[in-house]
Amino acid sequence: MAAGLEEAFGAAGEFGGAQRRLTALLVLLQVYVACQSVLIVLVGAVPQYRVERAAAAAGGAQRVHFLSNFTSIVTEWYLIEQEAYKVSLASSLFFAGLLIGNITFGPLSDKLGRKPVYISGLFFDIVFGYVTALAPNYGIFAVSRFLVGIVNGGMALVSFVLTQEYVGKSFWSFTGSLTNLTFAVGIAVYALLGYYVREWRYLALVSNTLGVIFFLLSFMLPESPRWLYSQGKTAEAEDVMQYIALGNGKERLNLKLKPSAGTLRKDEPPPGILHLIKHPVLRWRTVILMYIWYVCSFVYYGLTLNAGELGGNLYLNVALYGLVEVPAFPLCIFFIEKSWSGRRRTMMWFLMFAGFACIFTMFLQKNSGLLLSPTLLALCGKMMVSAAFNIAYIYTSELYPTVLRNAGLGVCSMSCRFGGILAPFVPTMKSLSPSVPFVVFGISGLSAGFLTLFLPETLNKPIAESIDELQSLKYRVLKNEKAEQTS
């Protein structure tokens, strides 16, 4: 019998044993991604130190005594005082690399396939990670962090899409939330590693070696059946669906996939980033999503800078930095699957709450008690914007057709990096008024929440495999029929 891809997922099992094994590997990969993303937090930590300036004044060499039980690039290359900016520079280079990786790996995986781009990115991520750990000087260390950012950001983006495309659409919210939850837990895992491994080079080596394990296991992954189907490779897509069905304990499927509407016209070049601008349906969708992603990153890092400067144990603080996000993901899974909330309204309210948290924070005094402290309210706001960020990944995946899904996610991820780059500069606006930074973050969150209302709801609606399907009358009628059936 002839069937569409969603029908094939229904017959093979939308989230059976085979898909659980495949997604488990990619979800656990986020622990490695998190370790690389926050590596500089411990590797670039600045311990207390004492400078003997008297000797320098007398013509002798200036001596620096570091009062710590750990090492970092600061202690090895004396990145203090006039050289202290180099730690932040290395971090900025990593985020600049993420920006490039997000915008390049997405279109590549849309054209070449998810699996080869993902495995290549993971391989080079590991290679450059070892260069970071063995760097003989700061220059090589900084360049390696830039290169790690490129391949880490691109590989993580492709792995997220691959995770989604292994399962039926009804499980996208679960797998997407689980992926982001594991990233948050990965930050705590990195803090635990740092607690026991105090030498920064050994810490970088141990953190990077996690990637080797995932790299070797990744060869067992099949190509995305959705990507194969969108490219007109129905025979290969059928083989993957048969593999999934057998792995789920089903009998061999007796079906043949219908050709995807987007593959019937061979005279057109393959879709690329320009198609996000060329087609009106995608143009405004992309502009709004880019702003939402930018605000999510902007408010997230802004709240972290204003509320995350906790005193006490360094490793505990890093762990809390990740664990404070954990409650956001069960909330996401609950609300985005409800017909009365869905993706759009849930993300709108989370962004609104994050915006109000920023604005209300400026009315509280620092000594107003634990329950009314600005820090606690700001951390609650961070949890809300983390939830919105999680929904943004899932929602964006569903708003783009398969042939442009990675390109769309890549462009949105690129815009989010600008938010992370700009956020550190906002606290300097305290010179105008202590409340100005919170007003900026609050207005950003509220405006993004409002713009979310201009996006279509995707809950219980079919996924477009091609641009033609997205624009076709038949697809829109089917989408409306499914929405009515589930309401």
C-alpha cells in the first residue's frame, strides 16, 4: 500500500525501542556539548592571587602567587590585570565560532544529509578539543576555541534535528525537551568533573574524551528518513523505516512511500538559505523567529550576569547554573501538548513572565529577604526564559519544511548568538540608572512574547516535507482538518 511518511511512522512505531536507542545516543551527546560550551568557566577561572610589587619596584622580577588549589589558563599564562581580557576574548571567540557553525552546518546538512555532516562535525570537534587541552600557548588555545565553536555549534544543531526526525511528530516535544534538559544536566556534570580534576589540561582532556565514545557509537545511526524522503530517495527512506519497525519489534512493513511533492520538479536547484527570504510564507516567519531567538539568548545571559554572581564554592555555582534550568523542561512538556495552550501560547507566556520578572526585579531591595530577593526573582525569570528557549527549538523545527529545517534553525541560532554577545554590555547601562538593564531585558521579553502571536500553531498539525507542501492548498486543508479533529 502507498503511504505518506507520517503513516509510515505510525505503522513502524512513533517511539519504539529502536528510536529510543537512537535518540538516547543523541540526547546523551548533549553532556559532551555542554562540557565544551562551558569549558572556559573552569578552565578560565581566576583564583585569588597576590602580586609582590616591591620586588618589581626595586628592579627585580614581579612575582605572582596564586592562592588556589586548581590551575587554569590564568595561572599558567598569568592572564591577570592588563592580560585579563584574554579570558573573555577566548570565550567570545567560541561564541563567534558558534555563530559561524550555526549558519553553515544547517544548509550543508540540508544538502548533503544529516548523518555525514553530524559525524564530520563531531570528529573535528574532538580533534580541536584535544588541541585546546594540549595548546602550548594562549594563541593556539584561543584559535582552537574558535574552531571548536564552529564545529560544536554546527554539530549540536544537526544532532538536534536528527533526534527529532527519527521519531513521529507527536514525540517531537518530548525528545526536544529531553535534549535541552540533558544539556542543562551536562553543565552540572562538568562542574562535578571540575571538582575532582583540578588541573585544567586534564579537565579539558577528560571532558573531550567523552566525545570519542559518542563518535564511535554514532556510526550505528541511520540517515534521517525524513531527509531521505524530502530528497526523493524513497527507497532509502523505506529501508530506514523497515529498520525502525524491526527494531521496534514490528513485522516487516508492507507499504511503499508516496513520492514527496517537493521532489517531482527536478529542474529547480536544491533549496537554500535564500529560499527563507524568497518565499513570503517563510520570510516573515523567519524574521519573527530570529527576533525571538535573539531575545531568548539576550535575556538568558542578561539575567545570568545580573543574578548569577553568587559567592561561595565555584563548582557548586557552576552546577546551580545548569540545574536551575531543569524545572523548566517538565513545564514545557506539560503545556505545549495541551490543546488550550500549544506551542505558540506557551512560549508567549514564558517570554512574558521572563519579561515581567526582569521589570519587577528593579522594584526589590537586595536586603528584602529570601522570598522577595532580586536574585531569586531573576533566577525564576531565567527558568522561564530557559523554558521559552526550549520551546523555540521544538516550535522552529515544526515551522520549517524538512528541506529547509536545518537552514531555518541555523539562521535562528545565528541570531541568538548576537543576543549572547550583546548581553554582557547591558549591565554597563547601570551608570544611567540601576533599573535600566532590567527595563531593557523586560521590554525585550515582553515584545518577543507579543510577536509570538503572529506565528501559526503547530500542535497536532502535519509537518511539511517541502516548500511546495507548505504553500499548497491541499496541505493547508489537511492541516485545518487535523486541527479540528484534535480540538
